[in-house]
Amino acid sequence: MRLVDALQTRDRTPAKPTLPPEQHDSRQPVSTEAGQLRNDCTVATQPERTGRKLSTSVVRQVNRVLRSLGLQVLRAGATSGISQRRVAASRAVFESLGGEIQSGPLAGTRLTSKFAWGDASVGAVVIGCYEEQLHQPLEELIAGSPDLIVNIGSAEGTYAVGLARRLPDAQVLAVDVEAVALEAVRANAALNGVEARVRAVLNLDPAGLEAILRESVRPAVFVDCEGCEKTFLDPLLVPSLQRAPVLVELHEAIVPGIGSLLKERLSGTHKIVEITESGRNPHQYELLRPMSSIDKWLLVSEGRSETMTWLWCTPLPVEQR
């Protein structure tokens, strides 16, 4: 089916995403005496409107109801009224490309239709422009040949699985608070033939993170956990962070001042580069030519509640600390 035909079909009969039921991970959590990830963190939905934080258990309950109705899944920090037109355009592109990422550091990675956080951004993901400002730091991370990647807040595992493909000698630990996310990680790992090196776990705490990093020669950490970066990125609790490259998405709407706090914590041991969300040009993709201008722009929009910022932190030589 041509992309334009797929879009027209979806405009007539919007498809409802089919998501697997939530399941609990029967394996033991990677956790010690500190609080577990799901208990330590809070998430916020529409913070600019309500100013309130919702616990992860509340968000999980809301997500389950939305899935049962075939609606877009809420993501912490994002607005809830994402256009169904954007979802339709995104799904059409995803299906036309067979779920395979076309460009960027993760090109060639294939994804199933198990979307832990909904499907409004999967078109941008497979085109290769989703979070494209991270392409350079990801290539730098890969060039360092880490033997372990810890991805905290993995969602469906796009980064965890994609990095496992690029780093054939590395082990990858994907962590999320949603059982449906871990189910998607495992499905995507199997689809890409890296299931032997990608482990998905439901729980992690700082002490558990330290135990894992301590056993690695060249660890790297990628964090996108809706405010829990404050809990995990603390060298006092996780001393092994001092020798690990860290790429972290900041959630200032959930934890005001988190960027300044993490810079203070890591500046003595890391070179820190601040990365700000930038514009994307949908007209550079030949595949999108049949689409209307509004569908193109909706497709590359990431639907965020505010401009996003990341920190790319690389360890300084010992003599410079």
C-alpha cells in the first residue's frame, strides 16, 4: 500500500493500537536496600496546567484505561490530547517502512508494533529524526566501545536494542517501570537477534546500579526516566558513575533545577555538554513527499510539553579532576 493510500484509509477508519496486556516480571528485581525505581519516582502529566505530580502507579492505571479504549497512551510530561491525525500519519509511515529505522546511529534496527508509550512518534523514529540532536553523542558513546549499556527508562527498547546492534560485544540492561515496556523490549531484541545480550528488568535502585557498573570495565549510562535522574545520577550513591559516560534527558517540569543539580554533581569528574531540542525539516525525506504539509510537520513533532534538554557527560582524564 502506498503511503498516501495508507493515510487516506486511516482518515476514514482510524486504527486502534493493539497493545499487549500488562504482565509482571517474574524474575528477581535488580535491587538492594535502597528504594526501588517504581517507589522512588513521581511523574507529572500536564504540569503547566495542574502543577501536580502523579505517582507512577496512577499513571499506569490511566494508561491501562486508555489502552482498553484504543486511545493514545499518556507519557509523563507530555500533553494528553495528541492529535489522532498525528498518530495516523506516524503509523502509516511506520508500516510503509516495515518498522525499520532508516537513518541515524540506530539505522537498520527493526521494531515490532508493541509501543510502550503509544505510537504518535514511531514515524519519526523509523525515519530517523526522532531526538536527532542525540545522533552525535550516541556516535561518540559507541566509539568508546562500552562493554555495558544501562538504559534507565527504556520504554520499548529502541535505544537499548539499537545500541546492542551497534555494539556486538556489549551487554545491555534495559530498565523500565512498565511491564508492557519490558515485553516490548524483549520482542524487539528477539526481532533484531540480540536477545542474548539484552536483559530487561522491572526494578532498579542506585545500589543495584552501582553493583552492576562496578563489575563493568567500560560502562555507559543512558537515562530517560521522567524525573528519576535525580535519584540515579548521584556519585555519592553510585560512585562508578565517575568513570562512565552518561547521556541523560532532563525533566525540569518534574524536578525543577535538575539540570543545575546534575551539573554540580558531575562537573568534577565529567566534561558536560548541554544539548537542546532543535528543529527538524520533514521536507528532506523523499518518502514524505505525498503527505500534506500539516501531516509532515505533525509527523516530526515530538509532542513535548516544553523544549527538552539533555546533558552529555564524558569522564575527564584522572589528572584533570
